Amino acid sequence: MGPEVLAARFRQALPAGVDHATLRWVDERRTHLEVRDDVLEPPEDVRSVGAMVTVRKGSGQGYAATSDLSPSGLRAAVAEATRWAERTSGRMVFDPREVPTAVPSGAQASRVGTVWDAVPLADRVARLAAACKGLDVDGRIVARSASVIAAQVHQVLLTSDGGEVTRTWHGVTPELEAVAHYEGVTQRRTLGGFRGASQQGGVEVLDRFDYDGQARRVGDQAVELVLADNCPSGAMDVLIAPDQMMLQIHESIGHPLELDRILGDERNYAGTSFVTADMFGTYQYGSSLLNVSFDPTVDDEFASYAFDDDGTPASKVMLIDRGVLLRPLGSVTSGARAGMAALANSRASSWNRPPIDRMANINLEPGTDSVDALIGRVRRGVWMETNLSWSIDDSRNKFQFGCEYAREIVDGRLGRVLRNPNYRGISARFWRSLAGVGDRSSWQVLGTPFCGKGEPNQVIRVGHASPVCLFTDVDVFGAA
């Protein structure tokens, strides 16, 4: 169905007396291919198509979602959303008439070389089979897999006052996993942790992550880990690679800064936030080296876009500048409620979910230090890579994270491989210990397809980019 037909049906369905209405149509296809221990798992191919209607009438607002896109189906959805707008009038925690509306106009599309699902299935399976075979580097490898999740999303946002935005999004998430076992010790090594190797694009995403060439490294390091000593415990320096910094940024900056959490509305998935509205503009979130941006404009990053799902134009905004907290992650609705400037971060996971405050691309800006220079500054510490586990309290403040792989650092040199590396801290104290930020050469664009939030649940795609970062006096420990 073309946007013209959809727009005509939507506007014909609008009743008199509605102040403002939007329709967000989404057509998403997701495929998952996996070769595990040289055996092709059942391929997964899922498609979901439908639309969400939002209606404002008086001081009320209502939603209705439908997979029936016929004229009668859209009329029924508009009527249902209108009924809910009438029922909620005067009963909402905010007056929607105070929230500004946009008349967005534009088109956007991911940069794609070759769409992953356009490659013949036999060729895709053969590539995964070769990668899976490449993980088999040693008799101590007891399980291995190679997989790719790919998605294509076509979306149209229409407004009752003539706004129209079209979006075509392509994303690919490759993964490699090797599990080694030796003398009672089991260790796991992956390409991206929990699907961290995620970017927009097609087949070329695998090439950017050197998918075919990384299989041997992943397998070799799994074997290294079962032979390694346990990570030592104590207060020491920690040098964190981008694929773990991604999780650190996500949990202890991204979620705490979501304005609906700060306002007390959103308490699912580890709760509210230690951040309060009076902190913005003055609070020292980290050291002067900490510069964090909301940037949905980075080419190929997983959550890059030109407009959010309310039609707000997207642009780069600094959230933290030289350690000082400046802006929350607040959509046009939350921003109006809190009296704060809004960002383009109103996002929904699908056609049957309303948009809520979500992080998009939350990036730690690169510094000026080379990785060798950062290592050279460490007298006693640990290099950590790739998230393995995470835990954070209900205010997104105290945390404990584990990594897959570590190297000891002694007197400015990388030493022995260590297994079961973990560290813990309190968000502001930890970020204030930031003592070195890697330059652009260590900056990696990563992401995740699995950020959960909301009730009912919404699992959405998020991007994170970061360089290597050095922290001092961190509580490090090895798991049993």
C-alpha cells in the first residue's frame, strides 16, 4: 500500500471535532539464520504489518492499533482512539493541548549496499557454515554457532494537518559464539556479547566487523580463557573496550536520563532514576573528560533517523558536556510536562505500541589519547572486553558488570589473559574517575536490538558508539 492511499483512507476516517491525529504505519520483516555445531537451525522469517492511530480531543488523548488497513478497518481504529480521547479528557497527568504538534515532512532511508535477504539463501547459509567451522580451533571447543539477525522496516507517519514522513530502515546483527571447556572450567567468547555488533546496512555490515576473519580469534580466545587465571580482586585501574563501554553507557547514562523515568512514570526494568530535574545544568555527572551526545545522525549507527515517531526532527544534542549534566532524554510530551527542551526520542517498537521516551544513539565522544598511551599510564590494572552480565539497582545508580575477556596490565604493559573479570561502582563516582578517553581510532559504532522498556513491553533498537576509556580506582573482582 502506497503512502497516498494510506493518507487518503486515514483522513477520510477522521471525524469532526478531533483536534489532532496521527497515523503511524509499520511494515517490518525480520529474519534469523543460525548454524550451530555445523547444523542449520530452522530459519526464522517473521513479518508484521499494521498501524497505530493517535487522537487528541479536548484534554484527552487516545490510541488504537489495527492490522486491518482497509477503509473500514482504519475507520474503526480512528473511532476507538477517539472514544479513548473522550474518556481520558480531564483525567490525564498532562493536558495534551500543552504539547506542541509538528507538521513533519521528509523521507529517509538506510544506506544499503546489498540487502542481506536479497542474497540467495544457500549463499547465506554457506557463509554462516564457514564461520561456524572456523570457530572449531581446538578440541576444547564444545559448542559453537554463527548467526545473523536482519530486519527491514518500512514506516509512514501521517498527521491530520498534512504532515508526512516515510522511512526505510535496514539493519544487520551478526554474531559468533564459541564455548570452551577444560578441567571443570567453561568459558564463552563472542563477537559482540549480546548482539552488540549491530549496525544499519546490509551484507556490508558483516564485512565492517570482519565477520569471516573473526571466527578464529573468537575460538582461540575461548580456549585462552579456560586456561587463564581468575581475574584478581581489589581497587585498580580499568581500561574498558568499546564493546563493554556500550553497556556502561546504556545502563548508567542512557536509562537514568530518560525523562519519563525522572518524572516517575516509567518504573519497569530496574526502575526509576537517581537523576532529578534540578540536576540539569549544574550536576557533575563525570570528570571533565566525559562528553556524551544524543546523536541520531551518525551514518550506519543502529538508531540513526531524521524524525522520531512523533515527527520531531532529529539532531545532535550534548547531554553531558565536560562532565556537566545538561539535558534529559525527554520527548516533546515529557519536555512539555517538565518545562524542558525536547529531543527527538519519542520511539515505538512496533505498530501496536505507542511512542515513549527512549534513548536512540547515545555516544561517548572520542578524546585525544591513543590506546597505547592509555595502557602506558596504568601501573596496575585490567583491560576488559565484551559484556557478559549486568546488574543495576532500581534507581539506575549502583551497578555490577561482568565481561568475557580481560588482560592484566602491569607497569604500562598488557600481560596475561584473565577470566571472569567483573567490576562494580556507583554511577557518578565511577564516571568522575574517568581519567583517559581514546581517540577517534579506537571509537567504535555498535548497538543492540534488545533494549527493553515499557508496559506493555517494548523491545527496541539502540545505538552506542564509544572509544576505549580509562577509569581509576575501580572495585574489580573475579567470579568464582
